[in-house]
Amino acid sequence: MKKVVIDAGHGGDDPGASGNGIVEKELTLEISQYIHDRLDELGIENTLIRDSDETIEPNDRVNMIVSPYGSDSDVLVVSNHINAGGRAVKLLI
Ligand SMILES: [Zn+2]
């Protein structure tokens, strides 16, 4: 079974998009925590990249995404973003 790495986009000093009272970093965290909890309930091994409002530099984020399972090919990476336009979900593989 695949393992899942869940990345909550943005965070800390990087709020992402905002509008209509919605701040991207807050919504991506909420969505990511939901996915994390649900995968736990289903017994699917997973890692949540951030579980609080913290700043993660881009290179650090990539390392955090890669480090839990190394070069294991049975890993699915989901990076959640709620963009103002274009794609709603960005997948990094
Ligand atoms: Zn974003």
C-alpha cells in the first residue's frame, strides 16, 4: 500500500492567497489535517509536513517531503493549495 506525504501549502510568514475572509495557509492546513486524520482512520501510513502555522522555506519543504520515506517508490505526495486562479490542487511527484 502506498504511503502518503501531505503538504499543507504556505504557512507562517507566507499566507498564500487571500480573499473573502479566507487565508490559503489556514485552509490548506485544515484540509491537510483532515486528510491526515482520515488516512490514520483507514490505517494508511502518512506524514503531515506541517501541523501548525509555521514558515517553511522552499528547499526545507522539499527536504521534508522527501525525507520521511526516502526513495521509496510507493509514496504519493499531495501538496494542498487553494489558488486564486488556475489549478486548485497542485501535485508534486
Ligand atoms: Zn498556494
